Amino acid sequence: MGGLPSKQVVNGVDGRARAGTVSVGDRLWTLTGSRTVQTTVTAVQAVKAREVVDVVTDRQTFRVAPDQLLATSAGWLPAAEAAGSAVAWTPPRKLCRQRLKARSGYEFGYWVGATCADGTVGKNYVSLIVNDAGFASRYAGCLTVATGLAARLEPVTRPSGYLQRDLPGFRVRVVASYLADLMRQYVGGDAHHMRQRFPRVVLRDDATFDGFLDGYVDGDGHRIRGDWGCRVVTSANVPFLREWAEVIGAKFTPAGAPGRASRLYISDTWRQRGTFQREEHPLLLKESMQANVLEVRPHTATGAKPFTLYTYDLDPYPGFLVNGHLVRAPG
């Protein structure tokens, strides 16, 4: 039968709710694959029981019936048997935020490339501060097309150590934790310029990669004057440039001294080398993570009063989130 005690918190679409207050028609959050989605309560049952367990994970502790099923890496397991396993989990505090539908294409690639080169990815925002109004305008336009989020230019001043005075500049700043997490996902989890990985999501198609090249060059590169027919980008992140060089079939030699900026030359005819290969990578954020079950503690009702456990029938998904952990009723 499974079930949750009346005071156990579940993750409702309208906010956190106690299990005993959930009613037919309420919407709960759940996970399908790597994404959070909504499911609707179609029936509620209440049963009496004398046994429950506390499931202690490295994220949080929650209380359920011993036979309540948890979504573990080994499949659905009864809570009483889940010690040592990993349960599907998502941060509860992020459930209420706006979700984006990123679209691949030139604008998407440009936004990713410019952010990798010259942007900042904070905890809940993505920004770009540059001196060139044209570059800032292109960045804002591409970000909006790629994500649907409104972005605009703001005039700012930037200190110049060389000139010993403030210089006028332009900032594009979008506050959206989903966008910041998405960018971190694209570059391997850490968006710091020295630690970010090459964003292989830009290899989805030719237009996206062309946008990435233009965006990165606008941010941290330039075209070589004369008849060279190539552009050059600079970075001290050698693994990033080395992986990029393999994609375009370019020779790459890092700078001799550690920490010095290295250069990658991008020929206008690089496509003729035939090294570019399309790859499929998810555009949407992977919202499903894991919580490790540290222990399971049994509890028995004392005295004459048993626990009241609540179970739900749900549509279209049978699972739901309890403190961010994915569970469902047995059967």
C-alpha cells in the first residue's frame, strides 16, 4: 500500500504541502527521465499503519511507509531496502523557477561562444560587460532568440588599469538561475574561464557551430589583417583550445609558460579538412540528480494511536517528489 505520514512534506506545483492536505486535482512535481514535469492527483487513500521508516539521504531526511517505492539507480526499491542506494533527486527550491526552451541555431551558438569567451556565469544570472556596443547588441539579440528571455543593453563604466580611469562600456545581464545552470551544464559544470570545458553542444549542426565561432572571436579573438584568411582566438585554458582544434582540424601548440595565453588559428577554409562531425547533445537542462541513502531508520507507533498514511493515484505520471526525492506507491 505504501504511503506518507500526514505531516511529511511533498513538492506541490503551488508550493510545499503536507501529505495529509493533498486532495484530488492538486498537481505535484515529478521526474521523467532528466526533466521535472507535473502530474495530477486523481484519488487519495488513507490507511492506518504502525510501521514507518525515516530515509536519511545526503540531501535530506523524509518519512514513508516501509514498502513505499524509491526510484534508485537499480530500479524501484522499497524504502526499507534502500540503504546504500542512490535515489533520483532534484533541488526542491528550484522547482518553482521558469523553465526555458533553448533553440539550436546560429544565435544559440553565438550566445554560447561569446559567454565562453567574455561572459560571466553567476549563481542565478548570466552577463556580458564589454566596451563595444555592437558586440553587446549582437549578444543580447542572440540570447533572446536562443532562449526567449528578454535581454537589453545597459550603459556602465569599467575601470582601466592601463589608463588609470573609468571607461564607458555596455552590460547585458539576465537574471535566470535556469539559464545559469544550463550554461554550466554546457561547459561541464564549472563556467570559470580557466576551468570550463569545450561546449560540445555547439556541434549539433553547422549553423550552431558557425555562431559559436563568431561569438567567441567577437569576445576574445580577431581577424588577422592582410591575406592570411584566418582568425585567431586566445585563452589560457589549454584543454579547451586543444579540443576545439581537433574539431576544426587545426594544429595547436600551447604557450610555453604555464598560465600564459595560448593562440588557436582558425582558417577560413577549415571546413575543407572534413574534421567536423555533428553530435547530439541535450539542449534542455538535466534536472535529475542523485541523493545517496545513508541509512534507513525504522519507527514503530507507540501506544494505541497508529500512523495515518496517505497514498495517491496520479495521472499521467505515477511518481511524485518528496523533499525532491522521486517516490511512488507500490503496485
